[in-house]
Amino acid sequence: MQYIGYGSLKDRAAAEIRSAIVRGDLQPGTAIKDVELAEKLGLSRTPVREALATLTDEGLVETKPHAYTRVTALEAEPVRDALVVVRQMHSLATGLVVYQRRLTDEDLTAMRAANEAFKKALDADDADAALAADDAFHAVTVHRCDNFAITATIDRFTPLVRRAEHSRFSSPAARHSVTQHQQIIEACEQGDHQRASVLVDENWTTLEDEL
């Protein structure tokens, strides 16, 4: 984890701790002490405690008062439940924007660029960069959909599937997603909203292999 300077302290602390959990730097079951985290991040205990409360809501941290605060176990059932919701929201967003013809040439170019960055990250065995590129790819349709309920639902449940995503992008099997992304782009170009929606659903379904 990196030292955090001035800014949105709670959010930045949450992002740093979340990344450490997703990468596996903080393993499932690891005890978390706010004093130690605050020292590592260069913060007071207050923003760290607030960050841990956020991560508890996201399902990445669990707390029992006067007993423990620790990284949650990577249990299949809650992650699978979250994945169903995230998958459906991305599929819905893509289907809507293609059906309503909201995607621009610039959007399609951005999707191609993100997929190329995704491929390069996988080739370099850089799971963190692959995760960021995959986010950029899927964010195009979510952003263009401009539906606050879809966006809020994705934001709420995505953190719980992050560890499965990171694990997926650390394996050779993830390279199939490059082809899936290209097929999604082609369906979007052709205005085939049903196929685009199905392909996005299938792309997210591959994460089930990590559960």
C-alpha cells in the first residue's frame, strides 16, 4: 500500500485498502488494525475507520465489535450472488444503448482501445492493468446508458466480485475475453442489441470459473 497525501482521505484510503485486498496483499482472514493501516497510509485513524466501514458495506471486510476486523473469506455464494446482479446490469446497459443507438464512433473507438490495452496487459501478465482495461471497456456502455440505477447497482456490488476478476485476469484463460470483447464491439457496430446483450452476459459469466 502507498502513502496517501492530502485529498478525499476516506475514499482514497478505501481505494488503497480495497486494491490490497483484491491483489491478495491482504489475504482472506487477515486481521486488520486501523492503527497499523493509518501509519502505513500516513493518515489519522478517523478516515481509515470510515474507509473500513465502507469496505464492510461492500462485503470485503467483516467486523465483530470488541473482537476482530478482518478481510472476509472469498466465499462462492455471496460472490456468485453479486456476480449475477453485476452481470445483468452490464448486459442491460449494453442492450439499451445499442437498441437506442446511443453509441458514437468515439465510443466504439474507446472500446477497441480498451480491449487492445486489455490484451497487452494480459500478454504482460499484469492483472492490475488488465482489470483497469476491462473496467474501461465495460464503462463505455454503462456511461453512455446514463441510468443512475444501473450505475449505482454496479458500483454497489462490483467490489465483491473484484477478487474473482483479479484471479481470472491472472490466468491464461482470460485471453478468451479479448475475443469476446471484439464480438461485443461487432454486435454494437451492427446495432444488434440482443446479441450484444447476450455476449456481455456470457463475458461476465466466465468469472464463475473462479468461484
